[in-house]
Amino acid sequence: MFGRSRSWVGGGHGKSSRNIHSLDHLKYLYHVLTKNTTVTEQNRNLLVETIRSITEILIWGDQNDSSVFDFFLEKNMFVFFLNILRQKSGRYVCVQLLQTLNILFENISHETSLYYLLSNNYVNSIIVHKFDFSDEEIMAYYISFLKTLSLKLNNHTVHFFYNEVSNCHVAHLRGELAGQSPIFFPGGLLSVYKALMCSLFPDFHSNTLALACLKFF
């Protein structure tokens, strides 16, 4: 299911990388997003391809041109991703968005780029979004996304998942996962990830990834 990840980065669009991987092309894609703020049957594929292309440019910019991230942050472009997700535009869009985000965070290597992406709490909003976990594909991509994020945790990035006002990042994991009432878990990304795993796999306490992350909380 996840075999598309690395080979997808780099395109194969039939255009020169100079045209596709550039700040100018990112500006054009921003224009596309501003003209298509509501997801419809007619623009659904366009928006999915636009988000994929933006992700490609961000991954390229991470290695080649920091102005790409400057523009992405200046125009608050992550909010478009979140707005598309919140419109409940169907499983296809949801799966594609989760897959694209997973590819993005998997391939970002510079911490400054990671700080850009984690700022403004948009990633936390995606983490606590009410996904349809009865759909196995959505659930699989969501788990993969959380795993990718958890592998990016270190002493510098962990504070992006921490709510300084309430002394914790309170994440709401819906009770239908475990057939119980809604539960609130402190501690941010790790707690959501661990709670989800515990709901799905009773022996999650042995998961070494969770144990490795505990030192940050």
C-alpha cells in the first residue's frame, strides 16, 4: 500500500524539473488553491494533484531553495490542506491527503523546514481530526502518518505538540475505536498514537517506538 512513497517524489510529469520545482510554480499552485476553496466533484482531482505538486516542491525546496518554505509559510498554505480535509469531501480525497502528508514528512530532512511545517498547530489539527476509522485504508494511512511524525520527534520538535496554556496537548480520540466513551489523553502526539495503537492492538505496550518517544514527555 505504501510502495508509492519514494518513487513518487520527483515526478515524471513530462515537464522539466526547472519548471515544476520552482517558487514560481508554487505561486501558481497557490493561485489554484485560492480559486478552488470548496471541494466539488469537478475540482476534486485538480485539488488532489495540486496538493501532490505542492508537496513535491516543498521536498525539492527543502534541499534546494528555502524561499519555497518562506512563501508556503507567508501564504499560510497549510490551512488549505486542513480546510479540504474538514469539508468531508470523501474517502478518496482523505486517503490522498494523508498519503501526501506522510510522503512530505517522511522526506523532509532539514529541521528548519520541519519547523515551518509544524508551526501554527495545523498538524495537530490534522492529528485530532475525526477520521472515519471504520475505513481500513484511512486508518492505515493515519497510523503511518503518526508513525512518520513520531520519528521526527526530538528535543527541538517536541514542543510543537505541546500546549503551553493547559500544560498539555489534549487530544480527543473518539470512543468508537475501542467501543467506549470518548477519552482525553494528555501528552500530545505520542498519546494519540499510543491510544490508537492500544485500541487496535492490545499488546501495544510492547511497541518500542512508543517507549523510545516516552523520554520527551
